[in-house]
Amino acid sequence: MKPMIFDLNLPQWASLLECPFCGGNAELFSDGDGVYAGCATRQCVIKPITDTYETKREAIRAWNRRPA
């Protein structure tokens, strides 16, 4: 099976909320199985991430709906 390649740039309609633990920026990442969102701040002690999703839209929704 051919590995999937994901464009991790945020779509124009989307934005990710700040990390609830450090207030830093969040980004989209790929793990080979899909896309997930997580804190991109190096100083964040918690480094929260979402589950892996098939689409960027699902990962963005999961991150923005997580408990704060």
C-alpha cells in the first residue's frame, strides 16, 4: 500500500485554538496513518494532541472541541 502524503497547511477557512495548557500555537501533524492536531510550543510540558483522523477538517474539529 502506498503511504499517504498530507498537506498540513491550514485551509483558509480553518484556525486552531491555542493550547489550553501553555497558550501556545497548535499545528497539524501527520503520523503516516492520518492527521492530528497538537501543541507546537517546545516549552509546553503537557504537549496535548488529538487522535489521528483521515482529514484535516476532523483533526481541527477535534482540537477545537477538546476540553479546556
